[in-house]
Amino acid sequence: MTSPSSAARIASAQAPRPGRLNLDHVAHFVPQMDHAAPALEKLGFTLTPFSAQSQRLDPGAPLVPAGAGNRCIMFKRGYIECLTPAGDSQVASELHAAIRRYIGLHLIAFGTSSPELDHARLSKQGFAPIAPVTLQRQIATPQGEDTARFTVVRVEPGTMAEGRIQFCQHHTPQLVWQPQWLKHANRAIALIAVILCVENPADTAARYARFTGLKAVGAGDRWHIDTARGRLLFKSPTVIRRVFNAEPAALPWITGYALASGNMAATRKHIAATGFAHGALDDERLYVVPPASVGGVIVFAPAKSAALEFGPPAV
């Protein structure tokens, strides 16, 4: 297990420098946590306990249930969230609507240290952001229960057709990145990329460039945006079908994500033993298709590898 002192350093390193962004986390929206969690555990992930979310819509407003609960998969860099509706609220309704489209990935969160700058940029670019929302959830620690707190900047549902694309500032990272949750049987250590399947990669990448203030790079079916930590890959349905032998669940579709492995031999052995559909991208990288209760595609790549691209060469 990661030592408490190492975990504290990992937690303190999650936030980007002010004015920069990183790929903080992505989220599976699932209708039944008791089906999704065992599948993720079989894939070799250590999950945090279930936690119900609460929110404060305005600084002086009372704390109310958000209508969602989660379990998370924490890495040394970034994490994966598994989110399910809980109760009756606008958030729960949005989760149900997304799940009706498909079970799988519907959220990309950019880590930020300056949510007010993100809000101002979105306003300037015409995205009409919602006022920043304060979220919190109770979280177990070795010393007892504590409260993890976040500030989230969002836009209205439907503004970003791919899903809930937002910015997240962690106020209590030491509670989220605890040492007992950082070790995984499949040897995953970091979230390094998210894959989006869209009709027009160039146009979508350009929209995300305005949304994030970051540069879109590429040509044809080969577009990406690099954050301070983590990459967004924009791919056509043709590329996704050919590379993953997968039919898009809907369009647009947040197809999956890439994780760095600390030991690819151990990763391959573990994934092969699951019996889940999987394949090789090349001599170094592999992908696995989780069960329908989880959705999406997961790519594993060597920690030393920076080769996150796939698909036809840019021309």
C-alpha cells in the first residue's frame, strides 16, 4: 500500500498551476452500482466506498442532496468516477437521461486551481456557464468520517453535446487521494487520455479549444488537445470501429480512456483472466471492453510511453 506520506505528496500534486488545466477525472454513469462495481473490481480496480453527494447552489444557500452517489477509482494522477442517480433532483434527472442514451462515460472534468478564470473564459466564448457550484460528500478516513469539498463550473445540459464537460477544483485532495485506494491489481497508476467519438473531429476539437483555452492539434481523423496532464483524443466513428471493433453507442460518444500501467505484463495477465473482450492496439498497448453494466473502452499503456495517438496518420 502507498504510504501516508507518499499519498499526501500525490494529493498535493493533483491541482495544476493557476491558469492551467489538467485531465482530472472522467465518469461512468450507471443505473445500478451493485452491478457496475463488481465488474470494475474484476477488472482489477480498487474502489472507494459508496458516497452520496450534496450541493450548495449558492454561497448562502442550504446544503441539499445532489441526487447522485459515487464510487471512485483513484490513481497517482487523476481518477475514474462511477456515478449513479440517487433520489429526485435535477442532477438525478440528467443522469437518468444520459443513461437512457447509453450506459458509460458521460463526464469529463478538467482539474483547475482557478474556477473563476474558467467561468470568465466560458462567458467570453459564449458558453453561458452556470454559477459555480459547491459540492461535497462524506468520506471515510482511518481517523473517522470527514467531508470532501469541491467547486465545479458547468454549462447548461446540452451545451456540450458529448456530455457533462466541466471544471473541478479540489479543496480537500488529501481526503480523496488516500493511500489505501491507490493500488490496483491491474497495475493502473494514472489517467492519461480520454477518447471522444464524433462525426467531425476537427470541428469538435475546435469547440473544445474554445472551451478550455487550449490548442487543438491535428488533421483529418487525428485531432487532440493536450492539457498540463492528460490528452483529449477526437476520433471519427470509422476509426473507433476499426481500432476497437466497437460500434458507437450513440453519437457523439465518450468512448473511453487510457490509463498508464506500472507493469504491462501484469496488466495483460490480469485483463486476460477476466474473460472480458480485449485486444492489442500494438506491441505495447492493449484495450478491454468492460461489461454493459459499466460501458466504454479502457486502454492500458506503459507508463513510460507517450504514444497516446492511434488511427490513420495525419496528412
